[in-house]
Amino acid sequence: MSDEDEVQGPDSGRDDSPQSEGGTADASDKNAEKSSEKGSDKGPDKGSAKDGGEAPPPEANPFDRAGRSPLDGAGGTGGSATARAARHALAAGRTYSIGGDGQVIEGNTFINWGGGPADFVQGAVPRETLAHLDDVYCEVAGYQRMKELLRAQRVLVLCGEPGSGRESTALALLAELTDDKVSRLDPRHAVDEITAEALEEGTGHLLRLPSDDGRGDAEPRRDRSGERREPHRTPVRLAELHLDRFAELLCRKEAYGIVVVESGDLADRLSRGRYGVTCPPPPSADVLHRHLRVLLRGEPDEALERALRLAADPEVTDALGLEELRPREAARLADHLARHQKDELGHEQLLEDCATFVRAQARAWFAGADRPGSLPEALPALNTAAFRIAVAVFDRSAYSITAEAAELLAWEFAVTLDPEQAAGRRLFGGHTENRPALARSVLEDGEIDLGTAKVPTLAVRFQGKALATAVLGEVWHGYHNVRGPVCRWLRALCDDPRPEVWVRASIAAGVLCSWDWIHGYRELIGPMAAMDSPVARMAAATALAEAARNPRVRPAVVSVLKDWAASDDAALLESALLTQGYVLAAGSVSGSLDALARVVRGREPTDTEVLGSAGFSVIRLLASGEPGPVVRRMHDWLGDGRMTLANLVLVSTINTLTMRTTYLWGLRDVPALEPHAARPLLVALLMTRPDLAPALAELVRRALSTARSGEAALDAMAVLVRRAAKDGEALDAVCGFLPLIAVSRRDRDRLRGLLKELVSDRDRPLDKTAAGHMWDAVTEGARR
């Protein structure tokens, strides 16, 4: 009777007979090898435990951890979408340069980025300025309502971000109600300090308050000698009582007043009162059009259309790196475009000038952020700075993670500024709806890729793809004293077991190291690689590989990896092995495989830790988009004859059966594998590279038929079968693959026994229909 004639289905009730030819031979091989291994451990002078002697320790089994990641769990590395978002957030403008004298002239305002904006001079606004405003001003949403409120109450508080057009709106409102009689009030004086003598009859008065970050009464504190010290005197916080008094003074003078307040806690509170109004920015396209129309007067009619088309050109928008320009930025762009149309500015220079927009925003955010320098007064500004940096690292990630990371960084800033002063957290400051505006970011619905599932979250993202790099570059290059707290913060985040945290932090750390290798390696990568935490070591490997993306830094990375590979420190050795899985350090898949083989060849065949880390890197290379060279090298290692390399192949092969593709993300995109992220890597490869199926089948068959790895491989095969039974497309791929590994009768008996065991499992029975398809596929192997 032929082999096919003896086959019964997995649900026929037939038991695995111990007289089965394949089962008997396979079991005998396993038992013989186990007996041999046990006998070799027992010396002539060693008694057994029963004889009162000390039993020898069991020999390490390199396959005990096969199928698991180095982070003690199949999903410890997180999902590929998380890693991809982290890379892309810092991909725009990876390099960062500082040029010029840090000064910009905006209309009549001179801004020195090194020392912060200069105060406006008190006095009348020139009529020429108001006339120009008539030509370029775009009416914002709610303008008419603002005008009615101002006419009725005499006072209005406009809340908005700097550069959003709030002052232009204030000037337009005041000019319209006072026939162009407008005066600015000295911003060094608060509303409660304004006197009747400072106001003019029938005039509109504009007061721009400084940022409210440092406002409010400071608590007394003690200096380092323990003596009580007077608090820094700051203006009292603006209240409606002060605005009522201001309105009364204005009414006596038949005048009007507008107070401009930056977005924040104060603006949020005032906008809920009688006087406060949020001033939205006008559409940037309208502002750009109006300014161009004025700047291109006298030019041919088509010049305006050419300038507008150029503004929408992808080269220009990519150089800007901002989604929506603020009115001040739109006016600057209009000036650049007009000069380009007049042949005063070349195309390359235009793009270079556009690239300064996002850097100017980052510089404005951090210039003197710790002023006045004492902790109670500086803490609000430090909180804001920390939030902006946290958004740069966690752009498009969960707001809750970003906000918590920002609090940790603010604490690092506080203890650096004043190590002896305890810094607490405000419990009800910085509402979630208002805080993102401080970082030019927005909240939106998003999701976090956990690997096995994608869960919804409230995400925060910058309104511009170049802001993340600009913020990190400004902080890293512009302020040396900030590096210490930022490095401590990133190291702590890289030891967080949540992939949504450590993946983001490690990639950011790698970018910083690529900018300054000497400082970054000493403060970030080196300390993390030597830690006992497996998460920190994986983060160090990720950061090191990310730093190697810079070709000028790569030789230094290669040197470090050679030192780590030869080190007696197990943590450094593991970090070196994990780094090779990302390709970037060695420069190629072949180079990474060579580096892994050099380490493994010099180790014992039972070195579980080395084989586990190296095996994980091998399958990460399999998922890197170039699986062909990896599969060929695995076959070469099997033919090498050395057990250490053979064990590496067997461990790696078992990993492909259980490890989901999404956990094997690298630092390069592999679009072909994205639709198969939740499937085991073997299934993903079968569906994307069917030409590799025979070579992969030979590897799997070798793992199943080798006595020392057979049990672990069969357990992994059970995982693969169960997952395929729930996925129609994966089931088809597996059914097409099974005949390739069911070559001999022993192979078929092994797989049939597995299917029957899974079907008869009382707790988790395998679907009989799916099992039947796979049973038929195994039988088909006999006909090949």
C-alpha cells in the first residue's frame, strides 16, 4: 500500500501510533542524542543525585528562547508603524546648520534672536503704516463681531500666537473706529499701571503684553545659606477688574483700547470673560496674494500669477517645511517671491531663504527661555520649552506620552537651573486644548501600532514636517548647557519598556549623535549600551545604527562595534549584535552578516545569549528588503560544518515561524512587507518572494528534522499553523509551502501528528476545515 493510501484525515480519530515508521525513527534519534548529551556531562568521579552527589547543572539549550525577541517578549520591539513615524518625523532636513548673525528685520520691527524681541516704542503709529495696512490686511473670521464689542465696551483683549496677525487686526480695528488715530502703549507697564494722563482723546490704544509665562506673584524662597529671600517682583496677573478700570478711563477720553495677549493660561482665562476674543489667523494664501499684489505693482500682469504658482511649487513648500504660514511669514515669503520675479533673487537663493523660516521659528521659541534665571519665575517658560522638545521627539505620537515626557524634561531643566530648589508640577495648568498651540502643533485622532493591534489615541503633531528637526537642532547646537538635561532625559526614556517611548527616544538620540558624535556617544549611546536593561541595550543599538546613517559618522560606528564585539562585557557584545540587524552600520546586508558570523564563530554552540541576539538580527535582516542574500548565507552556514553557525541558522529559522513581521522593523522602509505586518515573517516572505520558497522550505525542514532543535521548531510550527488557520490568505500560502517540507515519510508523519494534536486540543482546537486543507497539502508532498 502506498503512503497516500494509508493517510487518514486529522479528525478521523486515529492516534499517532508509536509503531509509525517516521515517529519511531525520529523519537529514537532524539532520545539517543539526549542520552549521549547527558552521558557526556557525567564524569567518572561524579555521583548522581540519588547517590548523594551533586547533580551536574543542565547544559544550556540555545533553542529555549527561539522565537522570542531579546526583550523577553515577542512584541517588545513594538510595531513597525511606530518606528516608521519616528524616522519620518526627523527625516526632513536631517542636517542642521547655523548661519548669519541671527538678526531679522520684519517691517518696522527689528528682531534680535539672540536677545529676544525688542520692545515697541511708545507713541503714535505712523499713518504710512496704517495706509500700508489698508492695502495688505485680510479680514479675519469674526472681525465684525470684534468691532462691535470694541465699540460697545471700549476695551478688547485679542488672544493669539505671535505672528498670527493679531496686532494687524488690532491696528485695523482701532484705525477704523478712530479715523487712523492709533498709539502704542509702553509694554513695560501692565494694564493696572495705566493712568488717564497716558491716554489721548479720541485715540485707539494698543498694548501688547509680554508672554504671561513669567507673570504672577512669586513665592518667597530660601537661598543656599538657608536665609529667606524676597521673591522676584513681577506684575500681578491681569484680571477683568483691571480691564473694567481701563475701560472707564478710555470712556472718559472717548477712546478705545486693545490688549494683545499670547496664547496660554492667561489667554484661555480671558477668552472666557467679557473682553477676551480669540483672534484666528487669516488664510495665508489671501495674505500672500495681497502682499504680492502690492509688491508687484508696475510689473507685467503675469508676474503675479507666476509668483503664486511658484509659492505652490513642491520645491518651495518643502523648503519652507511648514503646513500653514502665519501672516508674518506669508508677508516674508511674498517679499522673496516678488524679488525673484524682479530677478533680484535667484532660485537657489530663494529656496535657501525659505529654509530659514522654520529655523527662525525654533530660534524664537528658545531664545532666553530661562529668563530671568531663578526657578520660580523661569519654570513656566521651561515647561513650554520642554513641551516643544517633547513634541519634536514624539511628533504624531500620543499626546499623553508627549505631555508626560515634557514634564520629565522640565524637571531635568529645573534641577539643572537650581539643583537645590524643589520643582513641582502644576495640576490644572496648561489645558490639553490650549497647550499644543504653544508648540505650533495640533491634536488629532491617531493610532499606535502595538504589533498585534493598532489602538486609537489622541495624537499631537507639528504643523510642519521640518519643525521637529529644527527644534532639536536649535537646542542641540544653540545651547550647550541644555545638552546635559536632554541627554539624561533621553537615556531615561530609552529605558522605558514601552516601545512607543523607547523607539522614539532612541531614534532621536541617534540623530543627535550623528550631529555631534563625540558628545553624543559619551552621553547617550555608551551609557545605554552598558546598562543591565535589555530595553536600554536595544535602544543603544537603534541609536547607533541611526547615527551611522550619516556617512561621515559611519567609520566611528564601525570602530565602536568592533571594540564591543571583542569585549568581555556581555552587555556591549549584545548591543553590537543587535546593531548589525539594522544594516546601516555595516553599510550592506552582506557586511552585517559577515559581522554576525565573526562573533558567533568564536562562541560556544550553546551560548544562548549570543545566539539569541544574533538570531534576532538575522531575521531582522531577512525583513530588511533584501532576503535573498540572507537565505543564501544561511545555507552557506549550514554547509560550513561548524555547529555554532548551524545553531544560528536553526534559531533564526525558528524565529521566522513565530515572529510577526511588524516586530522586525528596521531603519529603512520596506513597502512590500507592510501589508503583511501582522503575519509571521515566513508567511510574509512566502507572499512577497515566492521564488525563495524552496530555499526557505529546506531551512524549515532542517530545523524540524534536527534532534536538538526539532522540539522547539515543532512548537513554532504549531504557532504558525494556528495563525494561518485564522487568515485565509496566509492559509493558502502555508498550504502551498507544506508540500515543500513534507518530502519524506518521516516529515509527513511529523506534520500529520502535529495537525491531529492541534485538532484534538480540548482547550484550543484547531479549525477542522483549515486543518483538512493543510493535511491535504502535507499529503501532496508525497507526490512530488
